[in-house]
Amino acid sequence: MKTTKLVFGILMIVLSVFIGLQSMVTGLGNSLESNNQHGGSAGILVGILYLVAGIVYLATKSAKKLGADIANFILLALAWLLGVSNAGSYGDLTVWGWLALIIGALFLVWHILSNKKAKNVVSK
């Protein structure tokens, strides 16, 4: 699990930069078109949430407790909510939102199952 969290932490930090750049371009386009869409601003927030989640994954890659995974799930669920509800003309934001939810949920479930498995091995 350590290596996977390390890889995903780095990947999420790189994706946060990419999402931020895409969001700036989308925000500029929305501003020039005056179409009253908020995809660019929401994308910046999603990028920040990806950055924070990636840093938390890197900082807690060897943690045995669930606190960091629960916090990241909440952060990434918020990124999903922002991404899906505010995409507008920025269609990629929906993809980034769903990816955030999938990553957060899978790591949380994986950590719960690995803790349960380790607890069963110790009790036998």
C-alpha cells in the first residue's frame, strides 16, 4: 500500500497542475464569452483539492490508521461534487471529479479491508 500511495500522491500533484492550467484557460474563455459559467473557478478548486489530497497521501503513505484516508475521501468527494455540478463548458471537469471520487473511495475501502485482514491474521 505504501508504494501505491506514493505513486498516486505524485500523480495527483501532477494532475493538480494540469487541472489548474486547464481551468485557467477555461475561466479565460468563460470570461471572454460572458456566458456566466463557473467551470474555470470550480476547476481551480478541484485542482487545489487534488494537490492537498496528493500531499496527504505522500505524508501518510505508511500510516496504519484510517484518519488520513477518511480525510482524503472527504476532500475528494468534495472535488467530485464541485466538478460534476459546475462543469458547464469545461467537460473535462466532470472526468476529474469522477476520478477523484473513485480514487478516494477505492483507497478508503482498500485500507479498511487490509486493516480487517491484518486484524483477522493477528487474532488467529
